[in-house]
Amino acid sequence: MKNNKIKDLYSKIFLYVRGVMEQKEFHLMVDMLKTAIKQEREFTKDELKKFDDLFEKIIDVKVT
């Protein structure tokens, strides 16, 4: 089921990055995931780009 990937991402974000991000960014990522799960769909190309950009910011913060 394609939603398993999204649910897995949601779990990882909640467990690992909540303390790293600003609350506004964290809630944006969670809302994007919740919406995709609720609508039982994959991210659009634009949503995936936005999500990836936020996720890269998490990685940058964790590495530095």
C-alpha cells in the first residue's frame, strides 16, 4: 500500500526531528503528511519538493 511510505515518514519525523526544527516548520511537515494520509494519495511534485527542502534543513541542522 502506497500510504505505508507516508506513514513511515510521519513516524520518523515525529520521533527524530521534533526537537531540531522550528515548531512552524515541524507542524508544516506533519500537516503535509497528515493530509496525504487522509486523502490516501502520494505527494504532488510541488509538495515533495517542499517536503524535501524542509527535510534537508533538518539534516543540515543535525550535521552541524
